[in-house]
Amino acid sequence: MKGAKAKNEASSTLKKVEDKPIGKRKAAAKEVKPSSKKEKKGGKAAKDPNKPKRPASAFFVFMEDFRKTYKEKNPNVKSVSVVGKAGGDIWKTMSEADKAPFVAKAAKRKTEYEKNMTAYNNKQTSTAGDSAEESDKSKSEVNDEDDDESGEDDDQE
């Protein structure tokens, strides 16, 4: 009973479709949004192309090998999702002993990544420190020149 009552009330409050004129819709006025990344505020910072990429996990190391073998066995399967699902199913059924070589490769890649990241971070701090020192030197040199000029003016008066 309640459903029927609510249905009748809802239909009475809604306008009938027949009352509306039939024709083309008018485009809604849209606000102009900034298209370039520079104009947007609070956007993501630009990625540094020199920054090392994160290493692949053990599953992705496994998938590199699995994709090759799967494509050899099934050359007419072009879907990435099918290959990924098949690889995921096999990875779930593998024992820890079967996963061990892939885990070892992933650990090796992680140590290489950490070395590269420390070198990258050291390089970033050294370049930032050098530019800060240069800018400090240039400020002090400018200040010294200003002091010399103002000092000469004081002596002349």
C-alpha cells in the first residue's frame, strides 16, 4: 500500500513529457577552464625524467616470463586482460618454492634501485646546494658593490 501511495504522489509532482516542447537542446554555458598545466593551481609537480623508475615486484618479474610463454602457446590471443588473468591464476597456485627465483630477481632489482635512488638524491642535493651557494655569492657581491658605491658617496659629502 505504501508503495502505491508514494508512486501516485511522485507521478503527480512530475511534469508530463508532453508538456515540454520537442526540439534541439540548448548547450549549457560552461565555464572556461584553464587548459594548460601552468595555469592550474595545486596541480601535480612535473616528473623528473632522470629519476630512476621503481623496480618491478616479484609478480611482475614472473609476468615478464609468463607473457612470452603464453604468447608462444596462444598466438591468436591479443587481449592483455586474458594474459593477465591467466598469469594471476597461475601465480596464485604456485608454491613459495616456485616463486623463489622471481622473488630473488625482484630483491636484486630493488637493491639496484635503492643504489640509483641514493645517487640520484645526492646529485639533487648537491645541485641544489651549488645553486644556493652561487645565488648567495651573487647576492653578497651585489651588496658589496652597493656598499662601495654608497661608501664613496659618503666620503664625497
